[in-house]
Amino acid sequence: MRGLPEPLPAGERLLWQGVPGWQTLARRAFHTPKLAIYFAVLITWRAASALSDGSAIMTAAESTLGLLLLAVAALALLSFLAWLIGRSSVYTITDRRLVLQCGVALPMTLNIPFGAIESAVLKVGNRGTGDIAVSLSRGQRIAYLQLWPHVRPWRLASPQPMLRAIPDASGVADVLARALAATTSALAAKADVGREADRRSTATTPASAAA
């Protein structure tokens, strides 16, 4: 199955599967709009400097040609990289775990059981596209650089896996929240059963000893 290292085990259900939008990924992970503004300021400054030195308009335009080509190449390269990442990444939510499959040159799969997730944070941007970051339980660690850009920015000490640039992020967050709540309820029920069994065992021990 696409996005999973192997077919789902018996009893596990697929709840949602999606991929990051590469245009949004280019804007948020690679900051292409900010880079475009930066190059625009440099090109404007170069042209203004040339005109203030008495150069003709054509000469001033030619002096900015190198910067313009560099800007186009940089933005095209980052956009292509974002497209490759979006094409090679798949996010999956089942009723037991969260799975991130990513990697352009070296594909990898990160399985996160719901029991290892402490909380999830949703950030919604324009047109409903957003990011969902999950905090892992103490003792659960991942490599920040290995998982980038599918990780919450600047959380180097305790990296948080993140579903980036996903459409209808609020709907996906609801799916994840319901699945996490169901797992929490199931774990709590098992704990109650275990405590009840311990109480029964403790209650029957003196009677057995007396016999």
C-alpha cells in the first residue's frame, strides 16, 4: 500500500491518507516569497545605484541581469525541491498509529504509535491548508535533520514530527483527535480491567491461604 512499509495488519483500519501540497511547502518551508522580496530589493537597489551614477536606463537594466538570473534560478530550484518532497511524501493515519513516509533520495518510514503521542497542535493557514505537529512522550526521540521538513521548525531539543501543508487541515486534525481519543479510552479500559483483576486476586489470596 502506498505510504506504508507493508500491508496493514488484520484489525487495523486506514482512516486518512494524504500528501503535502508542494506550493504551500515551498512558501512555508523554503520561504520562497521572502526570498523573492529579498532579490527584488537587491535588484531595485542595483538599478537605482546604476541610475544615480549616471548610467543609461538600458545599462542599469543590464547591470541587474545577473541578479535577476540568480533569483530565477534560486526560486526555481527551491520550488522543484518542494515538488520532489511533496511527490515522495505520504502521511497516513490509521486507528492505531501515525505514519510518515518521506525522503527524496533515501526514502524512510516513521511509525508513531498513538501511545507514544502526548498531544497534537494544529496551525491553519490560507484556504484551509495547514500543519499538524505531534509531541512525543518522554523517552521518544527522532532526528531533526533526518525528518526535515516534516518536523516542527526550531524545536531542536525535542523534535516534533509534523504533517506539513496538508489540505483541509482541520478535518484531518479531527480524524487524528478522534483516533487518539479512542486509543486513550481503550488504554484506560484495559487499565481498569487490570486493576480489577488485581483486586480480585488480592481478595482471594487470604481465603486460599486459610484453606
